[in-house]
Amino acid sequence: MLIKLGKENLQSEFVKLVERISGEELANCYQCGNCTGGCPVSFAMDFGPREIIRLLQLGQEDAVKNSNSMWLCVGCLQCYCRCPKGVSAAKILEALRQITLRKGDDHAQIKEIAFPFMKNAPQQAIVCGFRKFVS
Amino acid sequence: MKISYYPGCTLNTVAKGFDTSARQSAVLLGFELKELVQWNCCGAAFPLTPDNVMGLTAPAKVLSNARKEGDTVTTLCSVCYNVLKRTNKVVRDDKEKRGVINNFIEEEYDGSLNVIHFLEVLRDKIGFDKVKAAVKRPLKGVKAGAYYGCMLLRPFEDMGIDNAEAPTIFEDLLKTLGCEPVEFPNKIECCGTHLAMGNEDVVTKLSGNVLSSAKNKGAEIIVTSCPLCQYNLEKSQKRMEGSVGGTQMPSLYFTQLLGLALGQDEGSLGLEKNLFDVRPVLKGKGI
Ligand code: SF4
Ligand code: SF4
């Protein structure tokens, strides 16, 4: 992957916004990969949590936004529990979701959710799913 | 003894057996789970970003109402427990957020409630030795995998129910019921949670990993403390039926197992709602 680095990426408004909403400092991550090692869904993510943080450190807004990673994070906190630097990738991925949802860009359309699921699933799955996928 | 009890939405509807088996078990152990007079949904997800104060208002309302009825509240669902306990800590320790939340919900709540899981009630308030003494039908020789999932344990500094990497509270309970708990690597891994909404393949993989990990270590049944874990484990097994690596393992709530061991009337346990019935396993052991 070709990455163009410049001041405009490294100090972009987007990166600052991620830091502000998540409360995490991206520079604290030293890329050991423990988070991705513990992440149960990294196998399905375009970029695992470590890579997402690296891309953000390098200001790669589009790569991060266009990846499926934020929508697959289950918020299990294994990344945070195993991070030797106390970084929470979970918060960073939640911030990415929030940035998208707060613009009104929903990830799930309520009318497209299968009826049997709405009828039989535990309420908590529906409430939690809406919180993560719908603005 | 009476303990204030917050059922949460799911136990009031699709996971009724989790609720009734716990209430009945409490009676058999000599105490009452007293449902809160007023409660609402906890929101089902603790907001991970610190700037999302809105997500804390629903659980704060629950806590504030519960505080009016006593100093302690217990809950059964791991997610409710996680959301309520973490929100309580924010209200208690963060003065600024407390002010905003109280303003919004029109209450004066200070975070002084004690939020405990029903497993903690059994361990710390009743005592596992007393539970053991009340067992009428020991589940001798039943190899059970205790599945914690995420929300009971993490993050440790907020939950503190047990060691977050190597917990034993669940196994300790199973031992008091006569079971042989099985240690398996995926006991604290995620089931796939809300990805059940639209991403079943990932859930099947995650839950499948939990089930096969338990099975490989010899588990005959798997025990849960969350309706969403229960749902994902059961549905994943249904989806994998007949495929290589598929399992057919009864999965049930720990309170259903507790009820069985205490000699509770089977009609109030909700076992018929479980997709894979535990009773043939018990029968096979002469229980
Ligand atoms: S575990 Fe922590 S320090 Fe290591 S790569 Fe992940 S976020 Fe960075
Ligand atoms: S919280 Fe998200 S990023 Fe972290 S380990 Fe879990 S799924 Fe992976």
C-alpha cells in the first residue's frame, strides 16, 4: 500500500477529532501488536486494531474510514486489557463509529433487518446493535 | 433477606427462564429477589467514548431509582451488570458528568449504590458453602464449561468481580452443585455479541470457537450468564448443524443449573426454551 505522508495528513483535523472523541493519544501506541493478537474479530477486519492505529498515526483518513474494522469491533476490550501501554483500541474504533454516525451516516437500515431476528433475538442485541450501527 | 433486583429487558421477555429460575433458586436459598418498582432499559452498551454522556443517562436513571429502594442492587445479565456498574462508577467519581446527568434525568443521584452480580450474591452474601448445603440433587459427574464471555470481567478496574484473565467464581459455583468444571481456553472470549444483527458468519465463527474449545476439553454442557451469549451459542450450533466441527452441546443459564441442583420444580426453569436440552445429559448420569 502506497502511503503519502505530509503535514496535512499528520496534523489533520480528522486525526485530532479521533483523539478528542476517544480520549486516547495515538502516539502512545508503540505497535507491539498485542491488541490484534487478542482481538477475536481481527481475522475478518480489513485492518486489525494495531494497523488502524498505525494508519491514524500516519494520518491516513481514507484508508481508515473505508475499512470495515470499526463495524466489526465487538467492544470486548481484549485489546485494552492486553495493551502494555494502556491504549484502548476499542475506544478509538468507537470514536470512528461515532464520527460516522454523528453525521447521520447509518451503518444499518432498520427496515433491512430480518424480521425473525427482530422477533426472536434478545432485546439487548437489538438495542446494542442500534447503538453501534444507527445514529 | 431481600435483595433489590434489576431484571432488564431481555429477562423480562425472551430470557424468562433465566429470571424465573433465579427467583425460585433464591427462595430455596432463603432470600427474595425483589424486583425494582421502577426500572428501564440500561442501554445494553456502556458508551466507550468518554464524551458520550447521553449514553449514561438511561443506566443512571435505573441506578437513581434503585437507590431509593436500598443500598444494593443485583442483576443477572452480564451486560446489564457491566453497564450499570460502570455507569455507577462514572457518576460517583466524575463530578462534572454527575452534574450533567442529574440535570438531564432530574434526579440527585450520587453513585452510592452497590451494584453486584447474582454470582456475587451467591458467593459473598449467601456463601457457596450454604449453597452446597442446600443442594438436593447433586449434578455429579456433569462436565460443565463455565463461559464468562466479556462483560462480567472487563475492564477489570471497573468490574472487579474476579481475576479478569483467570477467573474462577463461575467454576466455584459449578463445583458446589456437584459438577466437574472444565477449564477451556476460550472461556473469556467474545461470542460475537451484537454482530448477530447482520453479521451472522462472524458470530458463528466466534461462538463456534468457544463451543469447540469447551468440547475439546471434555465439556458436555456449557453454562452462560448472559442472554446474548446464550442466543449466539445456540443459534451458531443450529447454523452449523451437520457441518464439520459442529457441536450439539446443551447450553443453559447458570441459574437453570442451580435450580436443577436445588431440586426446583422443572416447570419454572424454562428448560423447554433451550434449543439443546440438558436433561438427556443428566439422565445419562442417573441424575
Ligand atoms: S497493544 Fe497497545 S501498544 Fe501494542 S499495538 Fe496495540 S494499542 Fe499499540
Ligand atoms: S474491543 Fe474491538 S478491537 Fe478490541 S479486541 Fe475487541 S473486537 Fe478487537
